[in-house]
Amino acid sequence: MEYGEGKFQEGPGVELTEKQRKARRWRSIAIAFGLLFMVVAFYVASIAKFTPKMLEQQQQQQEQS
Amino acid sequence: MSVVDHTTAQVGISEAMPLDYLALMKPRVMRLVVFTALTGMLLAPGAIDPVLAIIAIVAIAIGAGASGALNMWYDADIDAVMSRTTNRPIPAGAIHASQSLNFGMVMSVLSVMTLGLLVNWLSAAILAFTIFFYAVIYTMWLKRSTPQNIVIGGAAGAFPPMLGWACTTGTIGWEGVVLFAIIFIWTPPHFWALALWKMRDYDDAHIPMMPNVAGKSSTRRQMLAYAALLAPLSIAPMLMGFAGVLTGVLSAALGASFLYFTFRVWQIAGADENLTAEKKLFGFSIFYLFALFALLLVDAVTFRVTGAYLLGAL
């Protein structure tokens, strides 16, 4: 059987047990929270890192003008 | 090309829960790492944005946890033999060793990159080196090959305060080196106290711990030497001016107590079959490190708030 013939779709496939399904759901939730934390952390840290420098630049521009 | 022919998921599908992955990260070790890194971060001169400080601490905690996962992946065989470690997720069958390896690698990269991009690259480099040192130098090389394993490997546990210092200052100061030295010198008597009453475990796992290789009396002598070194080191922060007099006096008492407990281990020399002195030293060693860094942390916060140390400085 060659890959790409579409025959892999036949048959019942892998059926997860209840315990495996539950574990997978909890792992997915944990990964989702992990990713959310990363996004929020990078967003907030970017603001914390760049805001003082931007304000400083703005002040310098105002003083020059 | 073969096709997977099983229709029920009895084999190869993970049943690991998020808490199993958390256990892989050695939460107790993570707590100590966070605590010592935070102390180093706040003792260091200069300001660090609170948001960046929190992110740095989380990244350091995850990096430490990643090295724990890599350690559990490599040590799964000996963890299964030793009573202290049989309940870890891999020997208990909750997680496959390869999952631990993947998890450890991903978390290592994420923590180092986060620290580098958001804090500074010196601290990221130290974190990367710490993970490498613990996972490769200690776990893969030293642990199974020399009785000096935890002496040299102890450096991995000693880096966090230096790491915290680097997060704030972007440099490695002598003060950071002193904090490193305190944990580095503390590690051998702490671990060997445990090794003395877990000798059979280490024998079964073929790990060449000092008591198993050099003998109990030699180990006790060496522990006493390290404790004698640790006592003056305990007051070095006060002498170098980055801790106050009150912290210095209490640290001296802690160092002297540590020396006393170790002296008792040497003096009794195993005459007590229950090894009570060793167990007391092990318990006190944990208290010593916690109390010393708590004092330094309180001093650092006091200095940042009031501009002076408790009872002043030398």
C-alpha cells in the first residue's frame, strides 16, 4: 500500500480508552494555558521594556522642538 | 510501509496527566531555585522592572524544572532501583522516558530564549549552562563515575543566586560568586548526610557515592572540613557589605550550628545504629540554607525600601 492512496482512512482507527481521552484533554488544557501565559508574558514584558525608552525619546524630541 | 494495526489504544498512547509533568520538574528543587534566585536578584544593586523580575523568576523555575525532567529521563533506570525515587513518574509508569526527554528539551529552549529575549542574554547563558551542567556534566557523566559527583555537580544547584544577580545587573559580581560558594560548599555535607543512611540504595543502583567508595569515616571527615569552610562563608555577605549586621550575626549562629551538627556526625561516627546525628544534620542543612537566604532576602528588601540594612552595615 502506498502512502497517498487514501487507504489509511479505512478501518476503525485507534480508539482511545476513557483514561487516555481524559488525560489528553487535560494535557491540551495545560498546553493552552501555557501558550496563553507565554503570549501575555511577552506582551506585558514588551510594554514594560519599551515604554520607558519610548517616553524618554518622546521627551527628548519635545525638548529639541 | 507498515501500518499500525492495533485498533484499541492499549499501547503507546499516553495516559500522563499535567501533574505528572509537574512532578518531572522536581517542584521541591524548583522552590529552592526560585528562592535563591530571587534573593540574588534583590540583593544585587540597581533596579529591575517588577514585571520582568516575575518573568525572569518563572523562566528560571521552568529552566530548573527542565533540567529535572532531563535528569529523570536519563536516570530512569536507577530511579527504579532506589526506594527514594521509585515513585517518580517514569519508574511509576505514568510517563514514558522519551516524553520526559522531549518535555525537558522543549522547556529548556523556551526558558532560555524567554530569559534572553526579555531580560538579558548573560542570564540566559548562565541558565543554559546550568541546565547543561546538571543534565550532561552531573547526570550523564559525574553521577555514575566518581565519588566527587555531588561535589562538582553541586555547582548546578549553586548557580541560581548568581543567575538572579545577573538578571538585575547584567554582570557577574563577586557578591554573586560568594552566594554561589555558599551553596557549593553546603552541598557535600548535605548530600553525604543523606548518603550515609541510604548507602544500600546507592549500592543497589551502583552509584559511587562517597560513603560507598571512600568509606564512612573518610566521608565524615570530609563533611567536617566542608562545614568548617561553610561557617566563615556564612558571614561573607556581611563582611563584603551586601548584608547587614543583624543578618551577619544570625548567619554566624547558623554556620556555627551547622558545624556543630556535622561535628556530632563525626564524633558519634556511626555508633548509633539509627544514624540520628546524620538525619538531624540533613534536616538542619535544609533549614540552614532556607534561613540564610531568607535573612539575606529580608535584608535586601529592607535595604530597597529604607535605604539601610537591619542594624546597619559594617
